[in-house]
Amino acid sequence: MNPIILGGILRNFYDSLDMAQFDMRLKIQKVVYLMKAKDMNLGYDFSLYLYGPYSIELTRDAFQISDLVKNFSGIDKVIPSDKKEDFSKFILELEKDSRKDNPVWLEIVASYLFLKRIGYESDKEIIKRIKEKRPDFNIPEDEIKKIIKEINEGGFFI
Amino acid sequence: MTELMEDIFNPTTTTATTMETVESLKKALNKTQTSSALFIAVTDSNEENGIISIVKEKEEVDILLNFEKA
């Protein structure tokens, strides 16, 4: 996708784009994946990697943005014109409790939705798979369950 | 390229984890026959790059969005 448009989308969530930071790269991956899961597809194919859904093409494009501009300067916010209402709700959901800045929340929710999409049925299986993703994943199971319960009850992402 | 790859590769991955993951992925993928999307399981036990597992999703229909300034 055109990196400027991608930048315009990301600008709705973040004021700066420091691609040197791992957390920033992770947040971008998960936010764009969550958009896709909510039928706002920016055209990236995701695969499940150690930290959840990941698109190498998205990483390349995001690096292009940071090469083109510093801290989003000169990039206007862009919204999907045929999904305005959904996108507004999406932004609000991610702003709730600063979810968009919480790498753990983003990783767990994006992974959960990805695994659901590929056919995992029970939350028990999904939680097991999330924990197995990488050897250093040390988020307590209760925390994972709490996040999953929250999004199931919230209804927006499911 | 090295920087791009660092998000993916984890040299500490163990073979046991790899095999368990492969099995759970295979099991999950068998349930996707009626899904509107196709998913391909790819595994690579190459110790050099350390990938444990990749589930690659491949959309049959790719509906892209139109955009406008906010």
C-alpha cells in the first residue's frame, strides 16, 4: 500500500512513528491486523509469528514512512471513506484504557482473533497456543483470560 | 534487512516447541475447510533463522478500502 496512506491511517492512533523501537513496530502490526479483523483490510497478509500476527510487507511500508518523514510531520490523517463509522468506533475501542499503547493487550487480542479465524474453537486451546508462541512469553494465564473475557463481553472485536 | 528480521526470528526456540506447535497448527488447520479464507501452515526448523512456526493466511477475496482525509 502507499506508505503515505498507511501513515495517514496510523496517524489516527499515534503522534509519532519511531520504527527503531520494537514496541512501535509491534503496535503497528497489531493495530493494522485488528483493523483487518474488523473488515477494514489495508491489503496486508498476516502470518502468526512469535508476537502474534505479523506482515513483513507492512514492516517494509512502515519503514518507508519513517524514511520519508520524521514523526509523521506533513502526513494528514486519513480514514477509510466507506467505513467511517466502524473506523471511529475502532479508534475509540483502542483508546479505551490506552489499549493502543499496551503491547501485551494488542498481542493477546490480535493473536486470539487470528487463531479464531484459522479455526481454533475453544478459548482453552487458544490460550495454550498463545502461551506457546514464544518461550519467553510470561504473561500470567489469568491476565490472558481477563483480556479475552473483556473482548468477548465487549462484543466489538468478536 | 537484519532489523526487519529481528521481529520474527528467535534463536532460543527449541525443537520440542517447534514440533508441538506444528501438531497444534495441523489440528487447527483441519477445521478450516469451510472457511472463506485459506490458511497455509509453513514450518521451518532451520536453526539458523529460528522460526518456530508460521501460519500464513491467504485471502481468497481481497476487498480493499478507499480513503479520504479526516
